Amino acid sequence: MKKKRNWLINIFLFLLLLVGLALIFNNQIKYFLMQYNGDRYAVAKMDRTEIDKNLQKDASFDFDAVQPASTEAVLQAQLDNKRLPVIGGIAIPSVEVNLPIFKGLSNEVLLYGAGTLAPDQKMGEGNYALASHRADRPGLLFTPLEGVKEGDLIYLTDLHNIYTYKTTLKVRVQPTEVKYLDVHPDKQQVTLITCGEIEGVTRIIVQGDLVAMTSVNNATDTMRKAFEMEQRTY
């Protein structure tokens, strides 16, 4: 009887230790999984055929349904193990951003990369809008947008072409200010959106104008390095 009681006490203490470690390393676990899955979906690891198929898939575009990047949300996404629809990649060399672009705005999408705001968006046309979370860990997701400056280059790719945009605007706005999503007939733009702070009181908007379109097979070393692409033909 005494042995059984000691065994139960030891099991309880072990479980208590696990819970304590989970609480202590809560954010570390969350950010490790976010980084790991972002790398797993990197556009350089994708195939052009898969990206073309993903463009035809259905997706959710309900921005209001997006939830904060909590540990619970990250663990749930990991357990669900869904195959998310990668449709490209975004790189901003000046602030070391290199993220997958997913179709839609589901919670899982914004935990691992950038999501598109509308179903009819096309790279290199109109106003290509992307959103992602901000984190209290430097370098993760769209957190580095804080450091973007006018004139910085933004690259998008769908593995057919690399679209080069030059940053023209960075502003902090209220969530209700949506004029930056407007399409201007005389411009081809990219618009990047993230929270201005962890609490999500404001938004940071980074906007750029298209200055060049380059076939992936003719990409410069700088472009390939930005996406960590190997020297292969697509």
C-alpha cells in the first residue's frame, strides 16, 4: 500500500514538473513551432505545380475571425496538422523577412506566414494585400515591418516570376482605416499589414509600388538569396 502511494505521489510530482516547465517555456514552445512551420512551408521548398493548384482552392477571408497568436492556437494548429495552401513567398532583405504566402486568412495561415486578403488577388496586378501577426520576438512573421524604410525592396514570387516592389509608405493607423487597400488603376502595389503592438490597438501599413517583374529562371543572386532558393530551373 505504501509503495503504491509513493508511486502515485511520484507520478503527481512528475506531472506537476511538466506543467511547471510548460508554463515557464510557454512562449519558447509557441515561437519554436511558429518558426519551424514557417520554414517547412518556405516557398523555396515548394513546387510550381503545387502552388498553381493551391491558387484554385477555397479559403476563408474573414479578417474579423482571426484570433491572437496564443500558445493554445499554435498547439491546436500543430495537432490539426492541416496542409495549408502555399501560393508564393514574400521576402524583404533589409529586415530579413522570408515568409510563405498562403491563400486566405485562416488562423493557421497567420501563425506561419502571410495571408491574402481577397480571393481575386494576383501578384503584379492591382493592390496585392497581405497580413500577418506581430510577435514579441524579433524577426518573427511581420514583426520586422517596424524597421522597414522608404526605398526598401519587397520581393514576391509565385515561382513563375519574382515581382520587385519599392517601399513608398510606412504608417501607423487605426484598424478602421482601410483606404490603403484601395486599388489605383495607374499603380501596381503591394500592401503589408500587421498589428502596431501586441495588443492590436493600431495597425502598421507598409506599401510599395511595382518596379520590375523577373522570370524566376532569370532571378539575380540577390533575389535567390532573399528566398534562400537553390540554383535550379523551375
